[in-house]
Amino acid sequence: MESLAYLNQVGPALSMALGAIGSAVGCYIAGIASHAAMSRVEEGHGKMIAMASACSTQCIYGLVLTFILDQRIKGGDLSPVAGIFVGLLAGLAIMYSAIYQGKVAAAGIQASLKQPAVYGKCLVAVGVLESFAIFALVFSLLII
């Protein structure tokens, strides 16, 4: 059993890694759109940067889940195998939320560039995708 001790860290590592990957990809997608838009206008750069960085929060959700999974596994409340499944599935949900949030943010930045009045409406769509990552985190915490 000593040789399988590393399994204790697989689930927590998956949730952190997948959350970070999703945030990185999402911020990359939205960041490209933000940079392109900022090169075309003289003002409103802060709004574009804010929308582009929204995807970074999923990394935090992955980190929170990592710490809690680690505590539950070390405390004996959760088996390492169950931790792997929770870390993998919640991590994937968080990752995809961030990636698609980046795509929606990129579209929102482009729309706001053409019609600045739609910025708030576009931000709502970005927030809806954020909620899926929060759901994945909360539901995971409820089952472990």
C-alpha cells in the first residue's frame, strides 16, 4: 500500500491543474481579443481588460477544491479513488467553463467595440459561464 500513497494527491492535483489550464486558455482567448480591440480605440481599455480577465477565477475554484479534497483524503473521509473522480470531473467542468468563458468574453469585447452600450449585457453572459464553475465547485463540496 505504501507504493500507492501517491494516489492521495492525484485528485487534488487534477482539480488544480484543470482549473489552471482552463483559466490560462480562457484568458489567452479573451486577451487576444482585448489587445486587438485596445489597439483600435483610445479609451475604455479597463473594461476590456476586466472582461478578458474574468476567466482567471476558475483557477481559484480549482485551488479551493484542491485543498478541500486533500483534507478529506488525508482525514480518511474520502477514498483516493473517489478523490480522483471528483478532482477529474469537477476539474473538467471548471476547465471548460473557463475556456468557453474566454470565447464569450472575446465576443463581448468585439461587440462592445462596435456598440459600447452592450458591454453590461455581454458581461452578464460572461457571468453565466462563471456560474457553471461555481456550481461544479459547490456540488463537489456537497458530495465529498
